[in-house]
Amino acid sequence: MAGNCSRNEESGEALINLFFLIILPLFSCGLAWFLSFKLRHWAQQARLIDIPNERSSHRETTPRGGGLSFVIAVPLMTAIGVSWLGLTRLPGTWAFLAGCLLIAVVSLGDDCWRLPILVRFGVHVAGALILIAGAGWIREVELPGGTLFPLHGWGLPLTFFWIVGLTNAYNFMDGIDGLAAGQAIIAAGTISWLAHLEGQGFVALATAILAGSVLGFLPHNWPPARIFMGDVGSAFLGFTFSGWAVLTNRSDTKPLPFMVV
């Protein structure tokens, strides 16, 4: 009888967590949509616009910096959800958050004033070092089939180049309407569901909120885009996805599959 009660309680808790895994991302979606709408008008007034050239995929002048909507929504809604549900943050979360905010702030400055490339690259390096110092580095990856592949002494340098590389890679996708946002929604949603199945509540909630927040931005970025996410959004997404690979690759957690992150 006690065993049945325990299983019923666990089942009820799982349903409650799944409910919040849906409802909180929906709230973050609405918040990001509203912020993106406001940013469209603010960017126009501030002359924060992309002017097309011969290499551009768009033909009309388009505001940029819309990624600030989910940069605000993600940590805000995640903090509310974690406090509400009493979830335990992964070790290194504060270093992860510090790196995210550093890169987002400087990237927003680049959207506004076009900072020198060495400044942007230096901040990406600093963000990677902050994350590695606070959360460690990737020591092994899980290959398809569940095989764990140890990286040994290559783990530290590969983690560094992984973080800096992915942070920059997302920037190249922002020029095509909806591409970076659509890819981020799929990746974050997949990570969230896998983390939920593995019982990693904090990761599941945070990445579900990330997916919901970017989904709120997507209608404004859908072809033809009314606003681009800009460096503030693309660099934030690249660093965030690389950071989840680091945070979940610890001896006390089951690493997420390499092909997801």
C-alpha cells in the first residue's frame, strides 16, 4: 500500500512538473513576443537598422537587436520557475549566467555602435574562460547508442574552442530570416524533452523556457523579417547552447547526447 502511495506521489509530481514545463514557456513566449514588438519600434527610432548590401539576403532596411527580447525573458522566467518549483541549479550555473550576460551586453553594444572585431572576440574568449572556471569542461561525450567517449587531455582546449566557435557560428545564421530562431527552438525543445526524460528538472525547465522565448520572437523574424535578432540574440544563443553542453557534462549528472548539444 505504501509503495502504491509513493508511486502515485511521484506520478503526480511528474505531472505537475510537466504542467509547468508547458505553462511557463507559454508565458515566456508571450513576454518575448511583446518585447519584440516594442523593440521593433525602438530600433527604428534609434536608427538601429541593417542596411542591405550586395552580400545581404534581404532587400529592405530592417531593425536589429530583437534578440534582446529573449535575452530578458529567459533568465527572468527561469528564475521565477526555479524558485516556484524549488529546483536545484546545476553547479556552475552562476558562471554560466555571468558569461551569458557579459556576451549579451557587449553584443548589444556592437548592434548599437559596431564595436571592433577584437573587442567582440575578446569578450567571447572571456565568457568561455568564465564558464570553464566556474563549471569545468567537457570530459566525455555520449555518442549515438549510449557509448561514452572520453576526451582525456583534449577536453579543456576542445571545450574552449567549442564555446567560442558556437558563439560565433550563430551570428552567421541571423542573416537568413527565421533560420537562427527556428534552429534554436528545435534544439532547445529537444534538449528540454531529453532532460525531462532523464529527470533533470532544472535543465528541462530552462531550455523549455528558452524555446518558448525564441518562439515568441520568431513571428517578428519570419520571412520577410520585421526585425533581426542581432548580435545580442545570436551570440547569446550560441553561448547558451555551448554552455548547456558544459553544465550537463559532469560526473554527478548524465551527459546529454553529443548530437543534441
